[in-house]
Amino acid sequence: MRFRILAVLLLTMFTIPPAYPQSPGRSNDELRARHVQVARQAMREAVRKSLSDAIGSEESAVYEFHITFDPRVSGAQIPDWVREQFPNQLTLVLQYRFRELVVGDEAIEVTASFNQQWERVRIPYAAIRQFRDAGAGLALDTTDGLR
């Protein structure tokens, strides 16, 4: 009797559950694509909210944003001399030396200091690869942008 109970227990523990049924009318690829889209929208909204909170805040010293982006993405605007140094990826740190931050529906625009020169930068959400809000402990990472 003990052997029989042990055998049933072992079979129960090591039985592979059946595959989840596929949703009617949707392939697994379609479901995955939808989940990826929802996740990107949530990440994009987290970036927008974090940056929007910094606009006009009297406590600007507590903010420290690290935005890593691909300057080759359409709509990205950075000074040519910066693009020459960082053609594939650039991390912009917004902490003390930035101004005129505009958080739009498609992109972020900010005037930032590069080697003590103020330059206007435009970063489309689709170009963002990593976003960190060091003050809030938020870190987002995506390989193909927040489209």
C-alpha cells in the first residue's frame, strides 16, 4: 500500500501539465505580440510619468535619469559632433545640468550640457533602450525601443 501511494505521489509530482489551450482565432505569435505591445506601452507610460513629474518640480535635485538610446532611430536629434563620438548608443544623464524638458507623446526633448555646451536633444520613445530613474529605483530595459 505504501509503495502504491508513493508511486501515485511521484507520478503526480513529475507529470508534465498539458499545454495551455490556444485562444480561438489567435495564434500564440499574435498573443505574444499583443503582450509585448502592452508591456511597451506600460514602460513608455512609466518613462513619461517619471519625466513629467520632474517638470516644474521644486525638488529637481532628487531626480537622476539615465536614458540610453539609439541615435540612429528616425526622429532622434543630437548634435553632429556627439553623434560622431556615439554613433550607435548614447546615455544621457539628466540630473543637475538640464533645462527645458518637454515630455511629448512621441518623444522627449531637452536641453542638456555636453562638455559645457548647451545643446537641444530629441529622443523618440522608439529609440530608448534603457531608462533608469535612480531616485525612484526604477530601471527599464528593452532591446528594440518603446514603440
